[in-house]
Amino acid sequence: MRAFGMYNYLHLDSWSQDNVYYVDQSGRVMNLSVTLDTALQKPREVFRLPADLTACDNRLCASIYFPSSMWVTLSDGTGRLYLIKTGKRGDSASEKWEIVFNEELGSPFIVAHSVSFVKSGTHSVAVLLLRVEKDELDTKGSGFHVTLEWVTIAEMSKEGDHQYEICRKRVLQGKSVPHYAAIEPNGDGLMILSYKPFKSVQEEEKKLAGNDDAKTANEKKDPLYYWQQTEDDVTITIHIPQDITKDDIKVHFSPENICVTLKDQPPLMEGKLHSSVDHESCTWIIKENKSLEISLIKKNEGLRWPELIIGDTNGELIMDPSQATEISECLMHLTSEEMNPNPEKENPPCNAQELEECDAFLEDSATLCRFDGDTLQVTHIINLGSNQYLFSVVVDPREMPCFCLRHDVDALLWQPHPDQPENMWEHIATFNALGYVQASKQDKKFMACAPDYSYSALCECLRRVFIYRQPAPLSTVLYNRKEGRQVGQVAKQLVATLEANDPILGFQATNERLFVLTTKTLFLIKVNTGN
């Protein structure tokens, strides 16, 4: 239901402002381009899917993503992916949709995201495909898993003929539909915001996946060691047999490796550490409860290790509760527990009211992870705690999509910067009280905001659209009767009621207007007047 039942059927072309697209039941890609509000054109057909979609029983909705101003990635919902060269969109003279690649890629999927980039003179398009598939090995859970397949299509030159072919496939699996999943603009990494973690599926693991008995046997094994970390060090605890003495233990440290052996047995733990350590300062002792405690001193202080030994699954990380709330502390300075004493201040924080029943979250906590494109290993991980995901929006099509998180009563918009490791997620806008307001809208279906942050909006499943403008200075004098102070700014809320009872299927926001798609009609709502 989350992956496909709440799908947004209306697609905004961020490269060409005020251009929206949708795919109708006949497989026609329809475009509406707004140039003048007074002279609206009817939606026009720009492309038609060549396959007969009705022949596929388990097909999904068709999906589109615009990786650049000249390229489109398109899924017909049956499992076939199209890469289309469009020419300059929005210009009817030069716009011509032409298929340069199409291939059947297995079970049906939707296109979650795609990017277009050039490396070493070769043009490539990376596409992220989302599937929900049956999991035969999952006997205790839902019996399904979510798959994100990262497909890279590159331009190949064969005998002077240029054509596009798949040059790489990578697969990740998880147990929940990601709130947000996007490939970095240069194709070097992937960011996923999800309730449950995603892990890469290696070819070797696929071969072993059929061996059910071996897998269940492995799952029952207790960890060989436990480890925890601070910003400065890592502590490893290993339970050892009663008859082991200090002389039986050998621990070898090097800047990037560790090896622990007991008596003449094979190494208990051995391999390359996730990051370098100061090996001359590392120590080990035997505790009173017959456990071996090893202390490693990190060379790169502050770096969080997602794993202790690269590729080793025999240990278990014990998370410190303070680490789980770290993201909340990082965001604390952006809102306030007290009423703002200076009403003229830009972006005044809201007063934190007592949380009501509508504030209860469906999920306890989500995690934001960055995966390296080559190894598919996690390089950065943030536990979002109670900072609930609200929506995502493309502010600049050359950058990754932004995501909006609830923080206290407000909603904060974050822009990923994969090329800035020290400032990978930048806070770029605040929507005052939106976090609290949206929680009370039980029938909400979609949320969005203008790329210039001038307003945010949400729509319900039927008829009603709510628009929340940013605070603006008043032209007249207004006083707060309760406190006797002058109010400098007021944020207006607008409600639009559609003249139709058909379900809302799509919702997109531009700087000037909102587009709302129902089963029968495409509505335009003018919000701001253009400059």
C-alpha cells in the first residue's frame, strides 16, 4: 500500500518550470505546459507506450522520472524500462520523444529516481527501480521484502554505431518501503531514508540463498563478540572459556588490522578494521567475569564505524542510547521551547505545545544512510529518532532531492550535499508549525512545497487542499490581545475545495501554482503571482 497505493501519478518536470506529465490508462504520456494562466492548453500526447499493458495481470502504475532536460526514464509497470531522448522539453518545435533503450528487467517495478551524468567522456543514466517481492526465506515476518535495483545504462560505441546498454546492476534489500531513495548526481553513491535497514545483495549471497537450513542455523548462532564505540574509541568484549589464561591469549594490533587467537586454535576474530587505529595505544585485559576486553583508539576521531571488521558478521554492535538521540541534539538549535520574544525576527520559532493524540507516529524511528556506489557499504548513518519524514521535493534539479523532516512542531527542509562530507545535509528552510498541523490531518494523502519555500501544501484523499504561506510582514498594525504586544508577521492558511468528488491521484507544487490530478480532471490552483 505504501509503495504503490500512495503513488503520485502526477510528475513535475523540474528542468522546465510549470510542465507536468501523467500516463493515462491507454499508455499515453500526457503533458500540460503552462505559459499563461489566461490561455491554458489541453493536455497533449507526447509519447505512447508501445506494449499492450492490459496483457500483464500483475502490472503496476506506469512511472516517470526526469534525470535531465533532454532525457526521461519511464517504466510501463510490467517490468520493462525505457530510456527516452526527448530534445528540449516544453519547446514543441524541438521536443520529440525517441526510445534509445528498452529492456525487460524481470518483475514489475516503479522508477524511484534517476540521474544523468558524463564520466570520462561517456554518458550514463543511473536508474533506481523499486519492487516489492515475495521472500521465500522469510517464514516469521510478512513473507515479502523490498528491493531497490540500481541500474546504470551507458552509451557504448560498437563499429561506429552508438547505442545504450546496461553496464552495471546493484541490488539492495530491506523490510520496509523507503521514505526517500536517491542516487547522487555523479552516480558515486546512494542515499536511503527508511524505517528498516537496507543491505546489499551480493551475487555470492544469491547463490547461497537457496540453502535454507544453513541460513537458519547461522541465524541461531550467538555473536562471537560484542562491540560499542564512542567518538574516540572502540571497545570489544569477547567471552572466553574458564580454562583460558592470560598466556593463552594472543592479540595482534596493526594500524588497519586486528587478530585475536586463543591457545593454538584458529583466530577468533581477524581482518581489516573499518578505519585506522593508533595501534600503539590499543590495549586488552581479562575482566573478572572471564571476558576479554579490547580497547581500540580511533585515528579519525568523531568518525562512526558502521562495522568493526569489514565483511565480518560474527559480532554485534551495542548502540549507546545517547548516540540514537544525536540527530535530535543536532537539530535542537533550530526550534525553541519558549515563545519568541522578538516577533520581528525572521523565521520565528513556534511555541512547543503539548503533543496530542494526532502527534502519535506510526513508526518509532527511521534511519538515513549513505551507501558507497562501488562497495555498497554504508559510509554515513544517522538515526532520525522522532524526526518524522514528511515529504521530498526537488529544489534544484542538478542537486539531489531535498527531504522534509518534522522537528518538534515545525518542519525542516534538508538538502543533501554528497560532495561535502563535513556538511552532507544542509538545513535550507523551515516551515513553522507544519509538523504539528499536518499531524491533525488524518485524511492527508500528499504533501509538497514550492521550490522557493514560499509556501507548503497538503491535499486530502478527496476535494480539499490546504496551503500554508510563510510568515509575511503586515501592512497594518495588529496586536496580540492576550499579551498586549504588536504582531509583526502573520502566516496565512488557505483552503481550496475542488469541484469534484473524484479521488486525488497526483499533487505537485511550483513557485506560482499547485497542480492537482484526479481520476478525471487536472486542476490548477494559482498560489503566487509571478514576478
